[in-house]
Amino acid sequence: MCTTCGCGKGQTLVGGRRPGGGHAFARQHKPGKELRYRAPEEGVIRAPVRAPALFPDTLDFGAGPAGTHAPGMSQTRMVKIERDILAKNNDYADENRRYFSSRGIFALNLVSSPGSGKTTLLVKTITALNGMQPLAVIEGDQQTDNDAARIRATGAPALQINTGKGCHLDAHMVGQAMGRLALKNDSLLLIENVGNLVCPAGFDLGEAHKVVMFSVTEGEDKPLKYPDMFRAADLMLLSKCDLLPHLDFDADLAMANARRVNPDIQVIRVSATSGEGLDEWLEWIKAGCRLCSIARVHP
Amino acid sequence: MHEISIAESVLQIIEDTARAEGYARVKVVWLEIGQLAGVEAESLRFCFDVVARDSIALDARLEIIETAGLGWCMECACNRVVTSRYEPCPDCGSFRMEVTGGDEMRVRELEVE
């Protein structure tokens, strides 16, 4: 039965003909098609029925299954939401960011595919900083405490987050980890994300920069295959460069591909084994730390 | 895997709104997913069906509105439609394109009762 005028099933006409299956629902109609209802004793009334509104600034009362709206009558209704799906994560990320800036903490989110050498480079970095820079590390992996144990062996505090089935760290996880690490003012926080070039691109952790690692044992076209990540990063570390003489890898092409996706990305060629590029990487970190602590004192 | 997190966030938004708006069942969920948002629509549908079990969105239909990717070409100084992040400007061929739209993911509307 029509929820508005009470006309029965079988009286509905579509283009002058009876439709096949019961009452016509608005969503089964393409925009522009018309339904004809026959109201009791008044002949045919043309009642245009539209598909649900697709325009954000339209409040379409004709979009319910009844195809119309009557005050006080029960029918399904449309609820405007207009909410960013990642809003919750972004709220947590903003909270983390405020925490970092009020304490002058320089936070980096290290991302890459599995096995590109993130942990090895972190161990080298921490050793090279040699206690001159207060720092802490958050390690993200699906399982095991192995990476955090490698970091702790250098003497730096490290906390492991196991995401279980999750494929990325989110801002809430990092916020909880920060609370347990007792971060010092003007310190460096290195967050090693789960090895994955897809999902971590979409989840802001509140970091100052995403740093993407890309090893020379991968393909030169990796930035083109995973553009979101290379777009989201501010710095690319081309790692394992000591292996270049033994490979066919074209480092210039790899960098050109990264710049094609992100013209502003900075690139440093590094090797944790030979030490190539480590000084430049350390200078980049120290410059970031200095800026963060200046911003804390002179907000 | 990533789509599961997104589906869970969508369900959370639906449940939060249900408390505020007072509805008991969701029939259709209208999502706006940008072409450059990096979300696979089919995978999102599958994940949403899984996370919506035993919730007010059980059997809810997902309507995904795909919005076009937009890039600002720094050479031409104007917006251009792009389908990927590494695409050159269709007019001048420059790669200096800044994505200005089509990377959003939003819950736009719900049909509820």
C-alpha cells in the first residue's frame, strides 16, 4: 500500500503500465523516469519519482522508498552524514601532533615494503647518534618482538606494537605506545611502520614526516606501482646502495620515478653496510630535531 | 586488509550517528570514495559485509559514489582531471601536478528506518 495516499498494490502504473513486482521503490528507478499513481476518485496524478539525491546540498524528501514524504508518517529516511571515514584516526593523529609539538619531539614514520632494511638502518642510525640525541623507537609488526629487541640491544628504549592481523599502525596505537615510552622533551621518535607500501600511506600518525625506504634490490618502478606512499612521503631513502655494482638496478631511473609521483620528494642514497649517505641522513634528522625544539621554545 | 579498517570506521560512524539520530536499522549507506583514495570498492564491499554482521547495518547495501581525481597543474595553473597520481598534465605534459581532489573517503548519507 502506498504510504502516502493509501492506494493499493496493483494501482501503480509505470509509464501507464503495471510494473511487474509490487510497489515501486524509488531506488529501482533511474532519474528522470516517472511513476503514475491513481489516487482514489481523482483520476491519475502524475508523481515524478526520483532516485535518492546524489548532490550534497540537496535535502531530498522524495528519496525514501515511498518516493514521497508526509509529515509524521513512518518511512525510511535519509540521514546526512558527510563524515570523513578516517576522521577518527585523524583526530588521534592531531592529538599526537599536539603532544609532539608541545614537547619539541621530532617524530618520523618510516615506511617501506618488508625487507628493505628499515630496522638495520635504524640500528645504524642510533649507533651513529651515539647517545648525543635523546630518542625512542616504536616498532610495528604483525607478530614478534624481534625488531624491538634489536633496537633495545643498542641501548635505546623501544616498544613493539603487534598489530595481529592489521597491516598498518594507526594513530591510536601510537598514542598508547607514546604514553608508555615516557618521551623526553626535544627528543627524536622513530616509528617503524609495518612493512607495507599500501595501507600505511592513508593513516596519519601525527608524525612530522613520512620517510619511505626503497631498496635497490626492488624494481625501479616501485614508486609508480605504489604511488600513494611515495606521494605521502617527504623523504626517500634509497637503501642497500652498496649492492649497486652487483645489480642491474638503475638508481637514476628509480629517483626519476619517485619524482614523477612526488616532484618535491627529497632523496638520500644510503647503505647501512658501507655507511654511504649516513652523514646526510643524520644531518637531516638533526636539522628536524633542532626545528622542533626551537618551535617548542618559541611557538 | 586495509579495507577492513575502513569498513570498521564506516560502521563506527553509522553507530555513532545512530545514537544521535535514533534509528534502529540502516538500509543503504552512501559512500563517496575518490578515485585516488587507494580503496578497492569490491574489497570494501566484502569487508563491510563482514564487519556489519550482528550490527544495525546487517544486510545494508553499500552505494559507492566514485569521485574523479583532480590535479592542479603548476605549469598551466589550472585543475585537470587525472586518474592516477603519476599522470602528467593532459595539456602540457608536466609531472608537477598537485592532487586537489578525488583522494577523499566520506560517508555521505544513510537510508535508515
